[in-house]
Amino acid sequence: MTIKLHCFGESGNAYKAALALEMSGLDWTPVKVDFFGGETRSEEYRTNINPMGEAPVMIDDDVRLTQSGVIQDYVSEMSGQFGGKDATERREILRWVLWDNHKLSSNAGLTRFLMNFLPLEKQPKEVIGFMQGRLKAAYAVLNDHLEGRNWIVGDGVTNADLSCCGYLYYPEPFGFDRTEWPHIDAWLTRLSEQPGWKAPYDLMPGSPADRA
């Protein structure tokens, strides 16, 4: 049975799950979530899809999962990929997934939303500046870690890479310039050269152009 991923192109968290599915080779299909039309806030969505009112949501027959890291873990279980080669690697992957969720993706997602999906007059400039400062600290941690490494954990692509890259391929400005972080830049290039890799708006339905 084909795995369904409820997602939308603008979501970096949905991208993490979609990219894991696509690069794993598992049979899956995206189901567009009309986030900007309020679908995730609707009673129908919260009753039938996800009571947390979030995307992504993965449905595989009778298995329903939310949160990108959990979905990535399921993809690893089903495909035998991205989960690490032993318990030590698995713990290190989890450490980076949790770090990304707290320090990188959460800050990047909010900053990108405030800068690109709100009217100019409603953008909180001081908040954006504060968030960009937090992001700069996270970029420095990741950039330093990647010096002399091809991948975040081990010798191949893992869920650590697929999680931490979640917002870094998006074209909208949010305070990330790849040229300022050479080790991150090289890592993103390597990842984009892997079989099955696709950019967010090529992988999932929905983009700012649809609402232009």
C-alpha cells in the first residue's frame, strides 16, 4: 500500500519527512495540506488527520505518525536506511535530530515565516533580529561540526542530515547565506547530489507562487 504524507511545500518539517521517503525509495505520495487556507486549524483536520493541528502526517495502512523525526525513524525501520549502523550511531543521530528541532529548525521556521509570509507592516523587526541571532549561533555549531566531515554522523546520509537540512534549501530569505558557512555549504551540495534528492518545491505540492 502506498504511504501517504500529508504535507505542503512551504513546510521545512514536512520536507524532512518527504525527503526521507523519497531518498529511501519507499512507495509514497504527497497529499496537499492547505495550511495557508486554514486546513490544519479546521475541526475536520484535527478530528480526522492530526489533533495537534500540524503537518506532516504520515499514513501507512493502519500506521499514522506525526512529527518529522518520528516519521524519519519509521522510514528507517521500513527501508533499513538513514538510521545508523549501531546503537552508538543511533544515539548520535537522535542527539542531532533533537538539537535541530530545538535550536535550528524551530528558529529557522519561525524566522522564515515572519519574514516571508506576513505583510511587511506586521513583521516584528525586533523579534526577527533576535531570532536571527539565535540562528547564527546554531549555524556556527553545525558548521564547526562539519569541518572535516562529509556527513553529520558516520560515513553516509542519516536522519541527522535529513533533519538539519530541513529549512536550508529554501530560497526565501531568513538570514542564512550559504557562502558564509563553507562547511554547511559543502555538506548541502553533497546531500543534493545524492540519489533521490529533490528541492522542497519540487518534492511537495504548494509554494508561494501558488498564492501570488
